[in-house]
Amino acid sequence: MKGRFWSNILEAILKVVYLDRFLNMNVVPDKRQLIELAHYRMPFGKFKGRYLVELPEPYLVWFQQSGFPEGKLGNLLRAMLEIKINGLEGLIRKIQKDFPQY
């Protein structure tokens, strides 16, 4: 039962974060990506070492306006902004707790 619950939660979050991908193709959500997002730490700057979920939303909005970094970090920051905009930070924190460092 718990596995099914998390599968549904992860699918819902990924649909919000990657809605354009779901509209354009049939994507199977990968819970490993969401677990990685939950445990990813900011690699530089004022918030170096903090989990992305701990970054203030205005900081993420600044990245959106100034341009997200290229590659994986930019994609993760973009996803975290969408999660924060949609009020899903609590789910990310629950993932951190239920799926400790993988």
C-alpha cells in the first residue's frame, strides 16, 4: 500500500513539474529523479550546501529572470521553483525523510 501511495504522489508531482513533457509524450515518472531532487544541494553561492528545497523562492525567481544555469543544476532549480510555486515543498521534505541519502 505504501509503495502505491508514493508512486501516485511522485507521479502527481512530476506531472506538475514536467507538465509540458506529459502533454507532448507519454513519460513514465522516475522516482529516482525526484529523490535526487530532494537531496540535491546548491553547489555554489550564498546558499552553497543547502538543499534546493531550502532555497528562498525569490532566489529561484531571480534565476528564472536572469537565466537558469545550463545542464542538470538548471533543470533542478527550474523544477524546484515549480514545486515551490505549487506549494509542494512539504512533499519534498517527506521524500527526504522517507528516502534518506540514497
